[in-house]
Amino acid sequence: MDNGPAGFAPGAPRRPDQPPVTVGQKPRVAVSRRLPAAVESRMAALFDTRFNPDDLPLSNEALLNLAAGREVLVSSITDRIDADL
């Protein structure tokens, strides 16, 4: 039995510019680098997923654009995530 995404909390805190996820809506996820095909397929089935199609490191601006309106950012170890972001 598939209960959907584990650990997703629709009432979790969000940024003021981020629309809320409603019941029945898939959580919005941004993925900064390519993952194995099976993982990407599963993520696409469970979430409203936005992938980085080029699989190249993103600038801070590009990372912000990819993650805009998303509840979750699946980042890579190569992504620079700091206070400026």
C-alpha cells in the first residue's frame, strides 16, 4: 500500500510568498542535479517535481529560480547553500 510521501506535513511553516499546499495536492519539489532514473521517476510520481534538466551546477540565482514556489529543495553537495541564498 502506498501512503504517499513520508514525512510530508501540510501544516509545516512556509515562506510568506509561498502558496500553501492543499489536501490532495502533491508537495512541490525542486531537484538541483540529476538522480538515478528510477529515483527521478518515483519522485515525479509522488511530487510535483521540477528538475534541473542540464545537470550542471547552478548559480545562486538559478537555484533560487528553480526552488521558487517549492516546499522542498533536494540539493547536491556541490550546491552552495548559505545565508545569502
